[in-house]
Amino acid sequence: MGDKANAHPGAAGRATAADHPASVRNVVLVGHSGSGKTTLVEALALTAGAVNRAGRVEDGGTVSDYDDIEHRQQRSVQLSLVPVEWDGIKINLLDTPGYADFVGELRAGLRAADAALFVVSASDGVDGSTRMVWDECAAVGMPRAIVVTHLESARADFEEMTSICAQAFGGDDPDAVLPLYLPLHGPQAPDGHAPVTGLTGLLSRKLFDYASGERKESEPGEDELPGIEEARNRLIEGIIAESEDETLMDRYLGGEQIDVKTLIGDLERAVARGTFFPVLAAAPAAEGARQGIGTVELLELVTRGFPTPLEREAPRVTTVGGEPRALDLCDPDGPLVAEVVKTASDPYVGRVSLVRVFSGTLRPDQTVHVSGHGLTDRGHEDHDVDERVGALSAPFGKQQRALTHCIAGDLACVAKLSRAETGDTLSAKDDPLLMEPWQMPDPLLPLAIQAHSKADEDKLSQGLSRLVAEDPTMRLEQNQGTHQVVLWCLGEAHADVALERLRTRYGVQVDVVPHKVSLRETFAAKSSGRGRHVKQSGGHGQFAICEIEVEPLPGGSGIEFVDKVVGGAVPRQFIPSVEKGVRAQAAKGVAAGHPLVDVRVTLLDGKAHSVDSSDAAFQTAGALALREAAADARIHLLEPVAEVSVLVGDEYVGAVMSDMSGRRGRVLGTEQTSAGRTLVRAEVPEIEIGRYAVDLRSLSHGTARFHRAYARHEPMPAQVAERIRQQERDG
């Protein structure tokens, strides 16, 4: 690793179908927005020979081109696959967005990958959200390495950055996070900054100079060796500490010179096990260069140190009926089990599904069983259908290169799976199976929308259903209480992308309207009313009189109707009519147009006419009686209250609790969940947390997560209720 005399790309650097899982590496790139992930992917593709010196593919686009929205927003908004070849190994590079709103794309990348490259900027450091993803990877034992970028920045300090990474990622063992290479600096510029021109290999004690545009190897001078030795000794001790050979440390401390090949073997095994996390450096290629600084070293680490799909534990699989099913580990000849990790729409070929095959072999024109993922609460439909697979391909810029097959452990794009959605399982039609889905964050930012025109209204339903089929971090809600169409998103940027996709991809123009919460009304005290509906205008008349009493009930009781009529004042056949009229009026509301709940309505008396009384007349009388009772009573406006749980770093607990109080929230308690993190539980009116997903991110610098669940409706304070009523009158 880092000791090869010459760089040697794979066959034209262009990935084709792999023939064995051992020749595949699936690597996800993780890092905050602006850390340089996409630039690094393009540099790796350039070094592997997948693109030309200008970083372009044959169609003129870059190797990572995929969505025009990304160009307009100047940032990645979705997972993209860039397959390259190096040293006979197919490397599937999964580039993920760094912005928190697109964490669903990141989770999909983590699901599809077997190892992760954490990309951190030397000028920006490590942010809280990157630490959280590191912890997620640690929880499942995913092997990781760290790449320090932006070394060309005047503020860049590689040594300081490796120290920061050791503190952020090392946990109890900072010596498990150590550099394999040190930057090699060129002559100092007039501004005092010395540009990075290459790397110094610590294990090999060799210099790798990229100044000429291609990697050249040389020996260090005598004056350079002392600076190398200190870092080298620390690296060797870190590797030996992770070695399976327990005698190695004693031999090393006894003065024995450990063979470099032994060290490299132990290093590769420790990286693949996820117990040692090497730090590497990357810098832009010189103008016209064929290789970016550090890219050869990265490709060597990926091919020699990262695990193959054969080393990944098989995900839990069941039959469609829920019976556990054991699978051989990544067997190309086993039963077909594949998962749709991403779904996208192409204007020319329709729906395209990015699929990871975990068992068996997927082939074009094969009929497969598609099992739904049970996300019905997010607007996704459960389904178990057979579909015919279209063409298999690997993306290359905006092109798709045809594949003849896709074996266990590999990734491919599949065309024309019209029913398959993100998270669905593909299996043999005569042996349908279901994979346990991965965890997706709950979308907690509501976006209320309506069609801009009648033409848009006709297309809105189909556009929204396609949108949520592609993105399981979106939830579609048809709110029966407010009669609004609500698209729940992860944040403002996520919402912006959703609206733009509706407009550009599905031709649907929508207007964003203020989001409403489902308010209710109830009686504050006992009241009575008399409903009199008497009309005589020629022909058959209408006659119905009823007297009712209304009293409040505990929350959650709904509407209770009681008949206490005596002496047949209201004929028995018309008592259900009175109840129907009362319930119809309650659904419409009695004060501000919100449904009436939690009251007992008692029918006490009334009058009827032998000819003119009817079902319709007593329905009207019942509604009038309820309205009259409300006119003489104080009506409470009820608002929904949510139970909110916020997981936040200890340093932000005070700010979160103070913010809760400002939202009329009641903090119920706190509990320590892990080192440095606290769970804050509170009850907060839903009307106060419409934008909490955005505000909490700002408050905690992106390190907090929260969950909300409906608790109950309770009376709104009088001054707030009056403000809401005034807004409704003005609106």
C-alpha cells in the first residue's frame, strides 16, 4: 500500500460487469458540503483513466454529471455512482450529498457500500454531522479511512488536521487514526505558502512527486529522514497494536526491524476489520496533469485495504410471509436477493433504479419479484408484483454503459422497473424474498402545496406519487382536518429540490401555501340550546323543535349523544335524525369553523307535527340547537400538542430547553443517552414547531436530531386563540 514503483490504471479505467465478488469494492464518500467529495471522485476517475485530462467523458460532461438541478444549485443533492477500474478491481464510488437535508441519499450510499472514505477539508475541519455519521458506521463496524482535502488552502495544516481527526474519530484510541503519508511541499511562494507537490510514504520511506503531472518515485534526502522517522515510528506502533500477531509488539520493542511487507499486511487486515483508520491526503492535479496528488495512494488503499463484498455480513432476509431465510454470503450462484437503493427518473428511458445485488446474479430481461417496503405511512404503496427487468447498465457521466449481468456484491442501474421503489427487494419470481429495510430519517418539515392551475391539478397526484416513490425521506399527507396536501421534507433545501423536480421533471407547477394544523373546538362549560325549524310556504311544510343540553367531556371523548326525551315529545323515529344533525354541525364547527369534539349532547325535549315533521326537519333542528347552545357559551379553541424528543450534544442542552420554553413547551425531563449526548423530552404545541427541523439545525449546528408524535388536543391560551381567529378572518 503506497509501495508500488509505478502507477498502473486498470483496463482503460472503465468499469464493466464484475465476474467475482472478490474483484469488487463498494466505497461511499462521506463528508460535509463543500469538503470536496465530488472533486475527489473526478480526480480518482481521471487517475484510473476513466476520463480525459480535462476531466471530461466522451459526451462532454464530467464523470459525475447526473442531474441539472445539481448544476443550478452548485451542490450535490443525490447519490451518484461512478464505477472505475484499478489494478483489475472494479471500484464502485458512491458520491453522497454533504448537506443535511439529503441524509436519505447518504443512508442509501451507506447501505450500498462496504467501506467509507470520510472526506474532510483542511480549511474547515470536522463538523458535528460528520462525527455523527462516523458513529453510525462504527455501530455497524464499517471500515473507514479519512481523506484530507483542500491542502492547497493557505490555512491548510495537515499535521493539525490529522490531530483533529484523531480526537474526533479516535474515541478511546486516537492511535487508531494515523497518517500513512505526509504532504511533500514545493518551493515557498511569495505569500509564504508552500504548495503541496506530492507525498512522503511513511512505511516505504519514499517520496512520490506529482509535480510533473504524473507520479514519480524517489528517495528522500538525508536531511528529510529525521522528520519522517518520528511519524513512521508512531504509525508502526499503531499498526502493531492492531496486529493479530501478539508477539509483534514485543519483537518491535526489543529492537527488531519489522519487515515492511508484514506491516503492510497487518495494516490492510486492520483497515478491512474496521479497527484502524488511516489518514491520507489529496490535492488537485496540476494543469494538464493525468493524476491528482494522492489519488494513486487512495486507489491502492481501496483495492488492497478495503474489504470485498464477501467480507460483509449478509443482511437479514425473510420470505414475504415473514419466515427467516438463511443466505450464503454473497454467492453469485445463490438465490437472487437485490435491493433498490435509489430510484430516479430519466426523461428518455423513464424510471432508473440503482440496485445492489446481495445474492445471486441479475440479468437483463429477467422476470423478478418486487416486494414493497411497507412505508405506507409515507405515501408509499405496499406491493408484491412480478416485473421484467430492462437493460442493465453502469453510469458514465450522462451516458449508460450496457452490462451483461450484475453478480452478488456489485451495483448496476436497472431500467424500466415501473413499480419498484427505493428500499424494495428484487428476488426470483418463484422464490420471493424480502430484505429488512434500512432506517430512514423522519421528514419533519411540512410543505403545504396546491396546484397552480387546473392543468397542474390534473397532473399533481401522479407527480407527487412519483416523487415519494423515488425518495423515502419524503412523506405525502392528505390532511383530512385541514384539507391540505402536505409534502413532509427534511429541510428547506430538500423542499426546494422537490418543487423543482415537480416543475422540471413532471411538468407540475405548484404554489406553496401556509401550513395549517388541525384545530378543534369544545365547550368550556355546560350550555343549552333550542332548535326550532318551522316553515309553511304552501304544500308540504317542515316542523321540528328540539331542546338540548351540551356539557364538556375529558379530552379524547369525541361526541357523545344521549336521549332523555320522555312522553314521546320527539317521536322515536326522529331521534336519530336529531343526532345526525348535531353530528353534522359538530363536524363543521360552531364558532371558528373547526370540528367540535369532547362534548356530551343530551336531547331533553321537543315537539313534532303529525304531517309536517320529517327526518330532514329534525336534522336541521338538531344543528340549529347546537349553534344556539354555542352562541351562549364560551368556546375553547383546541390545538394539537406533540410529544417531542430531542437528542442533542450536552453543550446545547440549555439552548434547546430555553428554546422549548419560548415555544410554549413543557420540558418533561432529560436523560443521558451516551457520552456527550442528552435526550430532552418535552410537550410542545404543534403550531409552534412547524419549522423546528430548520431551527434546531441552526441551534445545534446540525448535530441534534428530534422526533415528534401527536399527544392530544388541549385548550389554546386565550390571547393565542384570538390571534389565530383574527388571522383566519383576515385570510
